[in-house]
Amino acid sequence: MIKTVVMERKPLSLSERTYLPQIASGLKTTFSNLFKKKVTLQYPEQRPSIPSGYRGVPTLVKDPNGREKCVSCQLCEFVCPPKAIRITPGHVPEDDEERSHVEKAPEEFEINMLRCIYCGYCEEVCPEEAIFLQENYSLSGYSREEMINNKEELYELGGTLPDKHFKWDKKKADEESGNAH
Amino acid sequence: MDIELIQMLALKVTYAVVMVSVVMSIAGYTVLAERKVCAWMQGRVGPNRTVLPFVSAIPIIGPFLRNLGMFQPLADGLKFLFKEEIVPGHVNKFYYYLSPIVALVPALTTMTVLPFGEFTNAEGHTTPLVLANVDLGILFVFAISSLGVYGIVLAGWSSNSKYPFLGGIRSSAQMISYELAMGLSVLPVFLWVNAPGMTESGLSLVSIVNSQENAPWLVLIQPFSAFLFLIALFAETNRLPFDMPESETDLVGGFHTEYGSFKFGIFFVAEYAHVVIGSAIFTTLFLGGWHFLPWVADPWAPGLIGSLLGVGWFLAKTFCLIFFFIWVRWTLPRFRYDQVMKLGWAKLLPLALVNLIFYVILVTYLDQAAAS
């Protein structure tokens, strides 16, 4: 059992009861604040520094060869808690030499930014590392339709990120050396 | 009517218009100063975006003025002017429209007796620069400035809703309590100035100022009177720590809760005009008006340049005092209503009385000593 200790308060002295010394010291504090460095960030001209691991607007990225990474497996669509992602899967044509390593690619890929909660599950779940929440934090539009990012916009926002694994290059090399799985 | 009278009338009207516009623009820039100083004290930058297109083109001065927010009052005024006028359905229309005017007029009327400089012509004849050099100057100021509370009370009452009503009641109570202390605190000043043996006399503000020429300022002779007057001035101008009629935190907006657009703007400007006039009156009473420094003769020669410098010096003192008003506002929290009342009646009034009695005895003693 904790005992409550009542603190004895000293009665205020005469100078304290006039408030004046306290007011004077307060005035001193505010006056010294006048010349201190200002903390304001002049927003549109100055931008805040974005910490690593920041979850901004979700975007689609291309691999270093400029190829589409997404294979429209629809895992992100499945995992997305607010159901902001909608993917229309499509086939990669057989005769496309550039993208012969994959069979499928999204025909349309939409992320509704009015629904998105920036949780980052899509980035976490993507087996191809094709979707990333990058540094962009300011998004605006004049209508609901404008707030739905389609595939083109998503690639424009995402750009190309350096690939750590070169998954498909390795697979191809394995295949050529007769070590396919 | 003869031509001379018309000429004189036209001249007086011109003077009055000039004076009103100067005081109003000082009030407007006081609002800016308030925002800027507040921002600086809180580690912010304050308004720094508004700029006129042709000014922004000037290389160094343009951005400097922009960062100081020099054009912000213009934008604020325009905003008040062009906002939609909303009149709530439950108000008493007549008094609702009347009260902003009643609030503004006294604030602008007190400036008529306010001397702000003097002009000595080639013959050595000195005229004070004042709209109306009335002999009962300070009485006129007190009489008119306390009428300003009617605007607030009317606004609170005609708004017909609880928060403005509370604001109005508080305001009238506060005004009554501090008016007494204010009047009593300046009495010793006039006793001192009008003591036998002194050359100046009367209640005129000009004579008060001139009694401080080549002599110590009255704030040095009577620091306690000045202190009491300053506290009462804070209460009279409804500034923090005594801004009972507004108290944003507990009364929404106080007496002007139901007001919007230009009518609110008038209240706003009236409040700052009170601050400007109050500072100017404190300067004339206690800080030597347009005279240079205590015990030091005016370094400027009489004449046009001299009187302009004098007016500038007067304005500089006034601006320092306005800065002090703003500084205190952003330092102190608000008193509780009962504390304000207690301070006014139980502390300030007795102190002012004691101060008065002390100076009555002192002045009598000095007179006796001088006579014998």
C-alpha cells in the first residue's frame, strides 16, 4: 500500500504575492525567445527530410532493365485491407523477346488513394518486389476519379529502383547451365 | 459665413482626416506587429507571404518587406471587407448594427485632444500639434475612452446568446473597477505639475508634456503612479492579462462571437486603436511626450525639421509602449474573472488611494517648505 504524501506548500512571500518578479522573469524569457532560431519549415520551398522506411504513396517499379516487374499474381489485391487495389490480369504475348521470362503482366493496375491506408502490406507481400511505398507524401486531386492511380501513373510515380536479387537473371542463368528447378 | 471660417473649417477637417488615417494605419500595423512578435516569441516566422506584385520585383527590399509581412494588413482588411455579411436570426438588429460603431467612435474621438508634437515658427511662437488643445484634456480622454465599453456591452447584449452576454457583463464590470484606479493614479501627476511655484497649469495634456522638458520624466518622479496607470491601461484596453470580454478559451470569442466580416473588423480595429491611443497617452503623461530624454534639452532646433523629429520621437516612444503591450500579452496567462475583480477593488484601488494621499502630503510639504 502506497501512502499518499501531502506536500506542505510554503506560504507565498510578499514579493511572490505581487507576481511582479515572476512576471519580470517571464518577460525576460519571452524576450530572449524573440532572437532564437525559428523552427518553421517554409514548406513548399523547403521539404522535410524523409526517414528511411517511410511509407508514402504506393507505386509500381520497373527492374534495372526497364522491364515491368509485376506479374499480376494479385497477392497485393488479396492482402490489401481496405481493398484499394484492383488488378486486371493479362498475358504477355509469346513473341515478346524482352519479357519472355514471365507469362503474365497486369493489363490494368489501379490503386484507389481514397481507400489506401498506407499500411504497406502490398509491399510486404509482393513476391516480385514490384510495389513500393516510396517517399511521396503529398497527393491531391480535384475529383474522386483523379485520386485513382492507374497503371501508367503508378509507373510514373515509381520509376526504377535498383534490384537487389536479379531473380529472373539468376533463373535464366540456372536454366542455361541445366540447373533449372 | 465668411471665407476665413470656411478655410479654417476645411483645414481642421483635413487635419482630422489625416490624423484618423494615420492612427488607423498604425492600428492596422499594430495587428501585424502583434502577429509577428507573437510568432517570434513562439519560435515561428509569422506572416511572410503577402506581397504586392510590383514590390516583389524590387531586388533586396521586395523580399525583405515580404518577409516582414508589410502588406499583410492590406490583405486582412480586404478579407474583412469582402467576406459575406452574416446576421444571425436571433439578434436585435438595430443594436447589433450600432455596437461596432459605438465601439469605434470613442477610440477615434480621444485622439482629438492628444498632442503629438509642437511647432515653433520663426518668431519663436510655439503651437502644440493637436487637433483640439482643450484645457481639460485628460478629463476628456477619460470621459470618452470609457464610453468604448458601451460598444462591447451593446454587442454582448444585442447578440442575444450566452457567451457574448457573459463577455459584455464582464467587460462592464471590469471597466467600472479599473476606471477608478486609473483616474486616481493620474491625480498625483496633476497635483505635482500644478503645484504652486510651477509655471504650467491646467489639466491640458500639452502642459503635462511641457512640464517634462529639461526635467525628469514623470515616470521617474512618480514611478508608482505610472505603474498603477499602466495596469489600469491594460485593463481598459482589454488586453491580456485582463481580456475578460474576449477570453477565447472560455467564452468562444466573447462579445464578438456573433459578429463576422467587416463588423468584426471594426471591433478588431477599435481594440487596437485603443491600444495605440492608450500608449500615446501614457507617453504624454509619463514619458515626456515629444521631448528628448530626461534632463536633456531637445537636440533638434525649433522649426519644421525640429517639430518633425519631435513627432518622430513621440511615435518611437509610443511604438515601444505598443511593443510592451504585445510583449506582455504573449507572456502572461489570463487572470480568472474573480481575480480581476479582486485585484481591481481590493488591491489597485487602495494602492491608488495611498499613492494619492502620499503625494498630497508630499506636495503640501514641499509647498510649505517653498513658502517659508
